[in-house]
Amino acid sequence: MTIVSENVIPGNHGKVFGTNAENRTSLNNIKKAILRIDGIRDVLIDEKVFPIELTVHTNDVVSIKEIQKAAISVGFHLIPKGLFPL
């Protein structure tokens, strides 16, 4: 494991996660829980793909596990997608 694979690094790319949430209320609950974490800048939801994806942008290095724990606290799971190509 590397710092890039275990954390969300600040920048324009963010980190994409798939989720098992299916409705807007659930997605908004996940978004609110993630936004409570220090260092999170914004969370974008893409409902046009399956599974639904959330893109998390940060101002600081934030652990993927911390983001996943926030989603679990509201009853859902987030699975990080692969690394973006450089």
C-alpha cells in the first residue's frame, strides 16, 4: 500500500467511490457525514452511472478508511475505485 492508495490527496482529481446507496436521501446522508471530516472540500454525486459514484475532493490528506467509516456511520458502504491515470 502507498500513500496514494490509502488516502485522498488534495487536488482537482479527488477520489471516486462506488456506493450501495440507491436514493437521494441516502446519498445526501452520506455526503453530510463525509463533509463533517476535517480536510474535506466537497463531495460530488454521480447518479448517472451504476453503481452510483461519489467523488471526494480534499484540502488536506484524508484517510480512505476515515471516509468509509463516515459512510458506515449512516448505514452504507463506499468502495474506492482505481487510481486515476497520470
